[in-house]
Amino acid sequence: MTTHTDTLARTEPAPPAPPPAPPSSEELRALALRHGLTVSGARPSLPAYVRQLWSRRDFITAFATAKLTAQYSRARLGQLWQVVTPLLNAAVYYVIFGVLMDVQRGVPDYVPFLLTGVFVWTFTSQTIMTGTRAVSGNLGLVRALHFPRASLPIALALQQLQQLVFSLGALVVILFCFGEFPRPSWLLAVPALALQTLFSTGLALAMARLAARTPDISQLMPFVLRTWMYASGVMWSIAHLTRDRDLPHGVVLALQANPAAVYIDLMRFALVESFTGDRLPPHVWALATGWALLVFAGGFIYFWKAEETYGRG
């Protein structure tokens, strides 16, 4: 005899089967790779990154030119401030250091010496300062468009180079007024400036990454750059300073190997006739080339390694 309980047991539906387990992250990654999908904003390989930068060279040039044009667009003197600003700085330095502190003693042709140092130093310092704002100052562009982020600090370094070339035209006129005329050594300014550009761009790339993560660095950099300027012989001759004082050998080597001082001295050697080779540190061209290649390669790779993080967070 079949009971009511037996009937219920035969008619009760079976429990539903458990849902399938979700695919693991490894399975999803393999599926994405099989269909050609990649992570949005993922860092490409270094050779691919260089090719991307080269393919956007027109954008880099146009961005640099547009920034340079807009920099003084609201000023009455316009682009003349590119020349007036370093000239005013040089005038202040001449009064303080050349007249009041009398550091021009023992430095022939002090005004061309000082002007060359100020113009060259301004290029390096401004390139580094604009590098600190390359990413943080263009977040809208970084978040809206996909492009190699190194385009920004490189474009801003190119902007400063364009400004320096414009300023050097005025510097040449001033050198004429002080009896400095073209001679074969002036051609050395081209490789010296090229090496300085590589060095400054590498620093701008490194500072762009640091400042993107820690914005306070851009507030600290003016003090760091001012200290570096005083150690770079912008207003005085390092060779004259180290010769007349009993300084430790390590300090002398550090002052002579200072990259900013090396590039300033090379430009003085090229443009100022009285600045002779005995004022240059030993192996100066090897130093200039080594600093340029080391800092540019290091800064570029350091920036590239954080490519996927810019504009996020």
C-alpha cells in the first residue's frame, strides 16, 4: 500500500544544479589574447613606444610651437620677452656679482661670459621646470586621448629649444657689440647645444614622472635649480675659483664634472674668444657626451616604465 509520504517523495522536483564556476582570470586573459584584445592604456614595448613617438613627431612639433606662441600672447611685448627676461636676469647678476662682489676680476670679457652663461642656464632650468608640469598640467589631454605620454615633456623641451634659438640671435648681436665676431669655433656651439638638449630632455622626462606622482615637487624645484645655478659657474669662472682657493680635490672634481657647468663652458669656449681651452675641465667632450646619453636614456626609460599610470587616480 502506497502512502501519502511515498507519493510526495516521488513527485518532489530535484534540486537545481549549481551554476557553473566563473572563468578564472587566466582563462579570461587567454580568451582576450586569442581574440586580439589588449589592456586599455597598457605600456607597449620600448621599441614600439619609440616608433609611436616617431609617428607623432608632427604633433610634438606643432604642440611645442603652439605653446611657444601662446606663452606671451597676452603681453604687450609678445615674443620679445624671450630675450628680455634673460637679459634682465643678466643685468641683475652683473650688478650683484660683477660690480658689488667683483667676481669679474680675473675674468676677461665678463659681460659676454655672463650673458652666455645666463642664456644657456635658462634653457636647462626652464626645460626642467616645464617638465615637472608636462603631465599634471595637461591632464585633460592625457585623459581624453590615447598617445605616448612622453610626447608632452619632449614637446615642452622642444619649445624651450625653439625659445633658446630665438634668444641666441639676440645674444649674437650683443656679442658683436663687445667685439666677439664669428670664427670657426662658433661651429662647436651646434654639437654642444645638441648634447645639452639631450641632457635637459632626459631630466624633463624624469621630472615629469616624479611630479605626476608627487605634485609638490614642482614647488620645490625652483629652490633646487637656484642652488644648482650657483654651483654651475653662471656668474663666475669655476676654473678661476678652484685655482685661487685651497679646495678639497673631490669638491674640485664635482664642480668640474657638474653637467650644467660643462655645457655652459662649452658654449663659452665656442662663442667667447678669451675663454680658452685651459678653462675647460679635462675630457670635456667625453663628459658632455656621457652626461647627455646617460641622462636621456635613463630619463626616457624611467618615464616609459610608468606609461600606463599617467592620468589615472
